[in-house]
Amino acid sequence: MKRKMISAIIWSMILLIALLVFIGLYIDKIKENRERLRTQYQNCIADAAEEIDTYLDRKIDLDLHYNMVISNLGTARSFLFLIEDEELNEKQKAVNELHYCFVKYPVQMKTKLEAVSTALKDVYDNLDKGYDEMRQIVDSVEKKGN
């Protein structure tokens, strides 16, 4: 009986250590995934800014570049949603609203491409003023127009 009790205690300690190791690996993997998602988010923001700059430099094929910006912003907001960080809620709201304005009000947004490019570059450089610039752009859009 004593031998079985010692054996049970040893096995429970081994299982507890294994559980702690797996919890540590899980937490490490979550951090790794968040960093990967943040990198992909930053890349999408950079791609959207690059598309705007490409159009502004060449002044040809606005519809193609505009649709690419919409696509990149949609992907960026999806990555931002997947990060699941409470401090990113306001940033996520700003990106969502900017994407919505690009989809819903294309005529107005086509005139604000330079300001959007500046805001996206500031976001890519991890400056919080980029999100404020996004909010100003969204607030400047006449919501009753097209």
C-alpha cells in the first residue's frame, strides 16, 4: 500500500510538471502568433500606402489602385481583429472606419488619398498620430453623400 501511494505521488508530480511545460509552450506560441499577426498587419498597412503612392506618382489606373487599397485595408483590419488585444480596440475602430469610408464613399475618398497615405505611413512607423489622422479623415467625410 505504501509503495502504491509513493508511486501515485511521483506520477502526479510528473504529470503536473508536464502540464506546466505544455502551458508554457502554449503561452509562448500565443505570443509568437501575435507577433506574426502584428507583422502581417504592418505589411498590409505598408502595402496600402504604397498603392496610394504608386497612383499618386503615375496618375494612371485609379480604380485598380483604389481597389487594392480597399483590399489591403480589409486584410489589415482582419489581422488587427485576430490579434485580440484590448489596447488595440481604438486603433481597430479607426482602421475599420477608414475601410468603411473607402468602400461606402469612393468619390470623396479619392480626393483624400494623400492624407490617407500620410496616415498609413505614420501607422506603419508605429506613431499613434496616424490613427488620429485616420479619425480626422473619417470625420471629414460627408456621410450623406457618396
